[in-house]
Amino acid sequence: MTNATENNMQNGLSFQSRVEKLRAGRRWRQSLVDAQKRIAAPQLIIEGHLTRMVGLTLEAVGCHAPVGSRCLLEGPDGRNIEAEVVGFSGEKLFLMPMERMHGIVPNARVVPTKKVYDVAVGNELLGRVLDGAGNSLDGKGPLQTSERVSITSRVINPMARHPISEKLDVGIRAINALLSVGRGQRMGLFAGSGVGKSVLLGMMTKYTDADVIVVGLIGERGREVKEFIDNILGEEGMARAVVVASPADDVPVMRLHGASLATRIAEYFRDQGLNVLLLMDSLTRYAQAQREVALAVGEPPATKGYPPSVFAKIPQLVERAGNGDIGGGSITAFYTVLTEGDDQQDPIADAARAILDGHIVLSRELAEAGHYPAIDVEASISRAMTEITSTEHQAAIRQFKQWYSLYRQHRDLISVGAYQRGADTKVDEAVMMYPQLTKFLQQDITQPMSLADSINELEALQSVEVISPAQAANLQMPVVQ
Ligand SMILES: Nc1ncnc2c1ncn2[C@@H]1O[C@H](COP(=O)(O)OP(=O)(O)OP(=O)(O)O)[C@@H](O)[C@H]1O
Ligand SMILES: [Mg+2]
């Protein structure tokens, strides 16, 4: 064997062993990649089954799913019914359906879904009507939006929130002048049933100056949804509006989602730097939906049948509205609150009053007398008023309220003729002004009134002459309302 061949063999051997080493290394890397893939592969879903159903509450065992996630229940015709996990006790999961349930049988399969629930958002939403789950209700086909965001939103640091500093024109003279609303303020419309909450909310929807309007019709009459869209928003209003409707016959979980969805859509537009008007009719129905869910999973009732979680949910929803970070957009919100039996101490009304930045109380007495909008100016307040109004404007409001309440305090005496003209100059003034005050407070549904005109008209009322007792004695008594 020549030296050259010996060298080649030695080189060949070392070459083969090097190739072998490389192959072993590749196999090892591949096995790591495979192992990684196996770990990343969807985990097995452990199914459970239904063991109990009472009212709208379902109990399932055998499966694990976090609270707030959804499961699919096997329906009778192979159709799956979606249900949300609303609580648990030991190994038992409590579920509530997202749609009406028919034909659910004992031991039906319960399959947890791993779906992450998000909300379709984007300018494509403008002009659309959605249900509580975010599906289209208007027959214009599925939503083709540019973005999807999580249903939960980031909490705004209270120190970073823009303060309320700008007056907002809502188109209603009594509110513009006497209960000025600021951009980013959250107000409640409080009244018993049929006093005019929805009509007033509709007027504000039409006349308020906003970039985008988000309407949440939660737990109210289904008939009102179409009426609101056709008669109040109209084609022009609808072009800059999104409506989320979850009427009274929807299941409670859907009504809760509807309110949350409307707020999330409003938050999205606020985060784009826009001024949003959010209208929710009604906050009471939202609270009642939470009461149904909480009682069904065994939470004890506390005040008037409302469990404590209801009073935690209201601030969680309402606090999401308001101004955004400094330099960002705003959500000015109006929530209607039904005061059952005209009881202003109703627990939901009380909780809402405590968290909102003002309340407009509507009076049945005024509505019955045909005085619309039936705003009770004595009982209503706007908490941002002092920050956004001038001292002259505030003085004019004080004067208006003094005349108004003075007249109403003496109205029984006046109406039976027991009040002697000239006995008190202030009361005489109030008597003289009262017809103008009531005229000022009333407004036709179709007639908007701008902020500047409302304040001018209020200030013009102040130019009343102070009259002498002799002149007062000759005055005609106004008709009592
Ligand atoms: N500004 C108004 N001008 C004339 N009529 C009005 C006005 N506001 C309300 N009404 C009358 O009062 C009725 C009830 O009003 P609305 O539906 O707004 O009450 P509501 O407080 O929303 O009642 P509910 O709590 O039952 O929903 C209306 O159908 C209308 O006839
Ligand atoms: Mg109503």
C-alpha cells in the first residue's frame, strides 16, 4: 500500500465518522422540534355532561372551564347550544345559555370551547345594528370589520383621565341652561315607567353634538328597537351610529353582554380620539339581568332582592365611560334608570346616583299635566356644572331655581286664593315669573335648542323688573300646573 492510499483511507474514515456525527446531530434537532410541536398541539378537551337544570341554570360535571368562558351543549337535533360558565361549586360548573334552550336532555354532552371572545370593531360598524353577541341584526350580512379587540378593556388610570372641562350642546333648553352637561360626563335619566325617559333620550341622540353615537337598547321592548332606528335616528343619524339591541326577551347573559358590547364599541371609538355619545336604555334592566344570573347561581339577595354583585357591576360598567387619557377622545354617556313605583330611593337608582356625574329626574306629575320634557329641575343636578359654567350663568340658574321653588312652595296657598299679593316681594316676583319659567322648561320633540340660545334665553329671564306691593296686588294669578 502506497503512502498516498493510506492517507486517503485515513481521510475517508474520518470523513465518514464526521458525516455520522452530523446526522446524529440533525436527528437530535429534529426530535427536539417534534417534541416542541407535540407540546404546542391542542390539548385534549375533556368533555363533561349535564346533571341538573333549574330555570335557566345548568349544572355540569366532568369538565373544566374558567368562569366567563363558553361551552357547547349538545341539543336534541344535533344542534349545539352555547352556554357561559357563570360560577362553580366544587367539581360542579354552573352554566347559563346564550340563547333560548329547547329540548336539552339529562346527561347532554358539555364541550368546553377554547375560543377567545373578541369584538369586531372599525368604521364598518357605523350604520349597523347588532345583537348582544355582536352578530348583525339588520339583514345587511355579516360584519366585515378591519379589527377585532378583546371584550375586556384596559382600565384608565384615574390620574390620566382628562377632566371634564368643555360644555356639550345636547339640544334641550332645560338641560343646556340649567343642568349643563360637559363632554365626558355620565348622566342618568331617572323616572318611573312611561314618564318620558326614552323620548328624552331620543331627543338627545338626535340633537347632541358628537362624532359617533353608540346606542345600547338593553332589556327594553323589542318594538322600540325599530322605532328608535327609524323615527329617532333616521338615515342621517344612523350613518354615524351603532346600535346594540338586546331586548327583554333575550336571556339574561345576552343582556349583560349587550351592555358590555355597546360600552366596548364606544371605548374603541374613544381610543381613536373621537367624541362618542353612549346611550343606554336601561341601566335598571342591566342590573336586573345581573340579579337573575347571580340569584340563579346561589348568591344571596341583599337589598330588595338584588345580590351584592349587582352593586359591584354597575360601577364597573359606568366607570368605563367618561373622558379618556389626556389628549384622547371622550365618551359622554346617558343611562336611563327606572325608579320602580316612582321611588327615588330604589336601590338601583341609589347606586346609580352615587356613581354617575349627575341625574336628571323626570316627574310623573309634570308628565301628567302635559309638561314635556317632564324634568323636575328641583330634584336634578349636574355635578360638573361649576367647572364648566361662568359665574353669571350660575347666578342666573340660582335665580331661576329660587323663583321656581318659591312658587311651588306657595302654590297650594295661591291656588286656593289664600296668598295675599304684596305680602312678600320675592313670592310676588316668583308668581309673576312662573308662566315664563314653565314655558322655558317645555320643548317640543321636534325643536332643538342650541346651547348659546338656551343660555341667552335663561339670562334674558333675569331682566325682570322688581315690582312694588301695589303693582303686585294688581297682577293676575297664573294658572297652577
Ligand atoms: N317630550 C314629549 N312630548 C310629548 N309626549 C311625550 C314626551 N315624552 C314622552 N311623551 C309621551 O309619554 C309616553 C311614554 O314615554 P317613554 O316611552 O319615553 O317613557 P319611558 O319613561 O321610557 O317608559 P318605560 O319606562 O316604560 O320605558 C310616550 O309614548 C309619549 O306619548
Ligand atoms: Mg323607555
